Amino acid sequence: MATITVYPNADPETTSVDGRVAQLSPEQSWASLRSAAGSFAADTETSLYAVIMRSGYGQDLFDWLVRGIILFDTSALPDNSTVISATLSLRGHEKLDEAGWVPTVNIYSSNPLSNVGLVAEDFPRVGSVPYCDTPIAYANWDISAYNDFVLNATGLTAISKTGITKFSFRFAKYDVDGVVPTWASFQKSMMTAYSADNANAIWRPKLVITYTEMSVQTDPATNITTNSAQLNGTLIEDDADTPVQCSFEWGLTTSYGNTTLAETVAQGASFSKVIGVNLEAGTAYHFRAKAVGASGATVYGADRTFRISTPAESLTRVTGIVERWSAGPNAINQSELILGGLASQYFSPLSLLNRPTPTIPETRQAERQPARQLPPMPYQPTLRD
């Protein structure tokens, strides 16, 4: 595994910006303030005003709501890497809670109109799905050290290996969830941090990413029967994180729900497992390869599917036609179909004119039934010279 640390640019920005966007005045309801178009932006201040809200003078009205936006250039990540973990850290600067709202702050997505500058119109261009499972409460906001947001699975997925990774900071309860703060005339709450434009570079916002170049490939399933299948995979790269334990996850959906026993696999080697527990004929199953390094780093191959075979319907092959016939005033033609030794049908009497023409071989559907003895010929003529 390896780790990289990235920072937003100080002004003038070349790849990534940090700053704040806001709706400032007029006084309005909390719902209107949250959904406003934006009236202010700043991206050169030494303090990143991550989140601020303020009540107005009018009863139940508010006039400030500030959101933070911060971008990182993460294109240095190798193309074949898998992000294992990441932490976004802000060095606290100030905090204030005049009305006792006791806010919490969390990180979300953002999509500003530019990667190197912020405008007021970026105020609504933020997400509402949390990228961290543990928002930081007002009481825990440290103004003398870094405040860490550990990214969850959704946040890790948002990290770009080819360009810019974008975040926003919002009040979790009041801004994102829409809970209206208890009004008190002209009260303010804020939690701020140092920006990339601060003179002390060691206090810059930072994103620390741990990744691995270990990779595993999910190969097509083989030897599929009516109740079992062989799952196959290849450990492409172990990233020196040995020994590597490989297995498969499988199930009816991409949630899988089943995992095979792991085995130690060398780089470049293939591995397989036969599964055959309660598999249903005609049913499609999902599976993917999984690899776990000695460090605990875990990577997955792509999802694949296979379908359990359905038992074939019985086919009976016509292997012959036997005819018995005789000439005379009462001509008789008796034909017997030989159906693979499984069944027979016969026709009697038939005239010579409508005698069936044999077609051998022929494959057709047939009911499996015991063979039957032909009845005696109803008429046995005697041929005379």
C-alpha cells in the first residue's frame, strides 16, 4: 500500500480551489434561505468559513447561510489503484454558538462551475449525501488542531483518479436535514478553519489517501451444470502485500451474501472454487473475485453472472421404420416406427397408395413410454403360383 497527501491551491489557483459560498440577506424563512440561488462567494480569504448561519431581526427569519467548498487534484493516483481509505482534515480556526443551536458539520459533494474559482451561483451546487459517517459536533470542533473527516464508502467512490475530487461542508442537521433553528433575534453560529491561502502552509486543508495497486480479476464461470458451477479468478498484482488470500463472493444479486473459503494465491496465478449449495436450475447468479493482502487491504474483481443449466427435455430419436405388407385382393400394409427403443407406433391396414415414406434419421419430441407388442396381423394371405 501507499499514501498520498494533496492540498487545494492557494490563490492564484491552477487546478483546485477552496473557499465559501453564501446566501446573505434579505431576511427570509429558513426554507427559503436553504434553497436560495446564492448571493456571495469568496476564495482568497485566509480563513475558510466552513459553515455559518445567522438569524435575522424579524420573527422566525434568517439572513445568513454559508457553505464551504474545497477541491483537491487527485490525478496523481495510479490508474490501476484501489482507494482503501481517505481522511479530509481541516485545521480549526474559530467557533461560535450564540443561540445554543449546537450544530454539527459534515462533508458532502460539490460541483462548482469552475475548478479554480467560486461564484455566488455555486451556492446550490452542493450535495446532500454524507461522505463521512461521523459528523463533527460543535463541542468537538477543535480550533487548535486538525478536525478529521474519515470518508465512508460513498466518499471513497467519489475520489477521482484522473482529475479533481470535490467536497462541500454543510451544517448536517440544519442545512442538509432542514431542521429550522430555534429563532432568537440576530444570533450567529459558526465553525471555521484555515484555508490554503493562510500564510502558515502547515495548516492548509489536506486530503490523505491510502491506496493499493493490488488487483484481482473475475474470470468467466465454467463447468456449469444443473446444480453447480466453477467460479474462476486471477490475481493480477499483489503489490508486495503478501501473502494474498483470494476467494469469491456470490449470490442472487450484487449484494452477494455468500463467500467461499479463501486460499493463498501468488501473483499472476489463477484460482477456482466449485459451488453447489442449493443452486436452482435456470437461475442467474452474480459473483466476483476478492483478494485480501497481508495489510488487510481488500480489492474486488468486476461482477459477472452465470446461469444454472435447466435439465434438457427428453428427445427420442426415430431410428427406423419396419414395414410388413402383402399383396392380394385385401392388401395390408403394417408400419412400425422404432423410436429409439422407447416407444412404437403402428398403422394398419394401409393401402399401398398411402403408405408412409420413411425419413431416417429424424429427431422429434416423444413421450417416454414402454414399448408395445404389435397385435397379430388381421389377415395373412397365401401367395399362389
